[in-house]
Amino acid sequence: NAGVTQTPKFQVLKTGQSMTLQCAQDMNHEYMSWYRQDPGMGLRLIHYSVGAGITDQGEVPNGYNVSRSTTEDFPLRLLSAAPSQTSVYFCASSYSNTGELFFGEGSRLTVL
Amino acid sequence: GESVGLHLPTLSVQEGDNSIINCAYSNSASDYFIWYKQESGKGPQFIIDIRSNMDKRQGQRVTVLLNKTVKHLSLQIAATQPGDSAVYFCAENMNTGNQFYFGTGTSLTVIP
């Protein structure tokens, strides 16, 4: 049981490039979400999903897209990277939308 | 979005002493709260949770207290150990919502 797995762990992009952060969980959780963590600002919700085929926006969705084609996977796409998107990104999953969140180890993204 | 704030950004305690980390929340409709521990370079890990129909909940060496009147919760760690050094976050959720809101975190340092 691997839990929540994120890849890559580190990535450097140039402004304007696109990329996808991968997230997979093997706990059969319906609820998955993406957070970004910036110094002094805690964790902020980007997008979330309550099940396959269903996604919704969180606090800071601009510049990011998500999809949920399977229960296991919830990729986060940056369409045109900006320096303001330099951050540490965490994927999390839960049995339900009000249950304990299980977090991945994080993906550190730097946009130059 | 709702704000969750912490009174103290840093806390230093002697090994063996008890630690108290405080958190204020602003949404009176929030009815589920979680404390997370985040070690350097890792994702947040669940410590303990509490629902709004309770005032106190105890775990192994940890206790969470909830005061709904003043919208405040605290995390008490008994006999603090060096391994407790980390950043601690509180998070709130409304039962009808799909979003957790996190505080900015308190950095706990245990002095041997």
C-alpha cells in the first residue's frame, strides 16, 4: 500500500512552459485534492474532486487544470507556467469530502 | 475563503515539557477540525481530529480542545520529545462543504 504518490518530486520550468504534476492513490479514495504551500501562507486548495468525472475549483484555481478519469489518478496541469506558480504542491486524498486527508510527499516546482 | 489563524508562529519547549499550540477559526459553521504535523521536506500527517459535538478528544500524548464559543482550538502535546519538532497546522471543514481551510502553521522546536 503506497498511499498517495506524487511525481515528479522536483521540477524547474521556464515561464510559459506547460507541465503536469501526477498524483495517484491506491486506497480507493473518492475524494482527491491539490494544494499549494507557500512560505507563511499555509496550504491553499487549488482544485478538488469528489469522484471520477467530477472536479471543482478551490481557493486558487487560476492557471491550473485538473481531470479525474479514474478513481486512482488526479493530475494537475499548468498550462503556461508563471513565476508566481513557484511553490510546493501537495496532492491529498480522503475516504470522503469531510474525512482525514492523506497527503503525498510533495512536488517542488520552480518557474524561472 | 475562510481564514484559520494561529496565535504563535513559533514555539520552543524543553524536552519533557508539555506543548500547547493554539488555533483560531472564523467560520462558525465549521464543524470538523484536524491537526496535522509536517516535518521538513514531507507532506502533512494526520495527528488528531475533533467534531463540533465534542469539546475534547485525546490521543496518544496529544489532546485537542475545542471552544466553539470563542472559535478556538488547541493542540496539547504531553512530554514533548525531539521527534515532535515540526510545523503544526490546524484545518477546518464544514460538513456540507468539500474544502479544508488550513492555518499558516506553528513551528515547534524541542530543545534537548
